[in-house]
Amino acid sequence: MPRYLAAALALVLAGGIAPPPAAATDHWDGPAVMAEPAADITDFFAVSLPGKRLALIMNVYPGATADTRFSDAVEYRVRLRPISGFSTQPLRAQVNDALEYLLRCRADAATAQTMRCALLRNGQKVTEVAAPVNLATGAGDPRLRVFAGNRADQSFTDLARVRMPVWRDEGMDNRPGLNSLAGKNVLSMVFLLDAAQLESKLWAAVSETHTTGSKPVQIDRMGRIEMTVFLIRDDKLKDLWNAEDSFRVDPEHEKLYRPELQSGLSRLDNFEKTLDGSNVIDWTTPHPLMDLLLDDFLILNLERTATMDSQQAGYLSVEKSLVLGQPVQSMGGRLPNEDVIKSMMTLLINGPRRDEPNRGVGVHAPAKPAVAEFPYVQPASR
């Protein structure tokens, strides 16, 4: 483990984070992150809502119980930077580093916890919210509303199927699957922002956890789903990847990530087999998505909207449009009820020009789907 990450985790342990429950779902991240569930980001959602609103949902602590608390030794963050356009060679988002909105949250150590969040624009405070944990209405003002509490896990998949090395030509999605995460809970933070205060159409969004103290160190991050499951598969690289700045990847580390990403992407492309057992290769090498994925953040188009209870497909739709040389017309981001495993696997196995067969695993929605009303994610399963 890198020395700076080991030091960070030592600081977290000193802050009193409890060990993971024996039966916890860990969402299969790097070893260092899995060891610290209070700082383990399980999911990140970004949705452009009607009425110029932006909803961001950050879930942590896989396998949380009714008694699980937010750690006062962890700072929870969401960062937003505008995208001015895209380069083509390589295919990459052009992020404006001169502007950043930062959501920064900490829970206190009191018995009845309060999550204290600040929204900053280039380091200057826009507003601050104190939200009592598990208060369903949340708290805040028109610029920022916050909910924090124990909620049902929004992840859903069939682990037995998703781990299979081959997706046969006819696919699996037409056969009912078993949701391996049904009944599981997480600690959830929901942020509702006034999108009218955001100056651009396209945004890059990433969630992070950091140690607290005078010299915070990043523990985990999440933009796109399962990057450290399907693509970054080396455990040492997973820990390094999780500690990386999504907007400024260390050039020395990038040299390590590129072959690992190519290996993971090629492996998925090889998942499709014809009936005679021969491979069906749909992507060129180096993979056209390499640089987009290296910049690990969700890409969100605020000119398109969806309701939070929708199952519409939007995840990776911006990336797919860019590969095909088409204008960005979808919302992108990620909806809680969308079958993102199907979206991801269909694109990476089939290539960008074939939507069939879809590569879902027969599980189409969370055990408790998100609803249209704030705080969107449903109460915890008991």
C-alpha cells in the first residue's frame, strides 16, 4: 500500500471508525477502502431535474445497519467543474480548472448526529446547511437542501451472473435474476442544488472521502461505476486509483493505469462468444474510451432532465455519443433506478453500434426504487 494512503487510514482508525460488519456488502473496492466502510463510497448519482434543479446522491458504508453512524473522522465531498467541450485525439473532456463548486460535509460526534455541509464556489462559501441525520425532510435553503441518513442500498445486480466470464450471444437479461443486494442498507447523503446558479451546460462530477484534520488525505473517490471492479483489477492499483485526483491524475501513475485499463476493456470486449467459440472484437486498440475513463467523473448535461423515479437509460450515453462523433444530446449522469450494469456491459461488450443483445443480468431495478420526491432514496430495509 502507498505510504501516504497507509498514513491516511491510520488517521481514520485513530478517529474511531468501526470495523466492517461481518456480513457487509463491500461493493468490491480496493483493499484499503474496503477496510474502512465509513469512508467507502458505494454509489454516486447525478441527475438534472426539471425546474433547474441538480440532485447529487452519495452513498457510503456498505452493509450499514440501523445503528450505523456517520464518522466524524471523515469529510464527505462532491466536486463539480464545468466542461467546455471535448477533444477528439485523444477523446477527452476539456474541464475548466478555473471554476469549481465543492460540497463539503462533516457529521458531528453527538448522539443525535447533525451533518454540516457547506457549498463553496472557488473556495468562497455560497451557503451552509446543518441537517439533522435521518430527518426525512432534510434541511437547507433554495440554493442547497441536504438529507443525510440510513437508507436502502440503491445498487442492484446478480453477483453470480455478473461474475461469469462469458455473456452468450442470446444474453441473460430476458431471464429473471436474483438481486444480491436486496435488503442491504447504506448511509446516504442527498444534495439538491439550484442549478440556475451553475454557469455552464456540461459538468464533470465526482464524489470523494477524505480524512479530517490539518492535512486531509483522500481515501476514496467515485465517478463512474465499478471502475475498480471490471477495469482496474490489480489491488495495489485500486488503492492508488482511489486516492487519485479525478481532475489531475498524477502523470507517473497514469503510466500504470493505461495498460491496466486497456487490459480490463479488452477483457470485456472478449466476453462475447459466438456459438463456435470464436471471439467477437468490437473495439480497436488502444481503446477509444481510454482517456474518457481515465478522467473518472460523471458527465452531466443540464440541458436535459429526468425525474428521479425514471429508469431511462442515460449512463455512459454522453461517452457513447462522443465515440460515434455525434452531438451530446442526452442528460448523461446517473439515475438511481437505471440498470447501469446493462448500460455498461452492453456498450463495452458489444461496441457502440449494437444495442442488442443487451448484456443485463436479469435484475432491472433496486429492491426499493428511488422515488420522485425528496430525499428520493427510500428508508432502510430492516
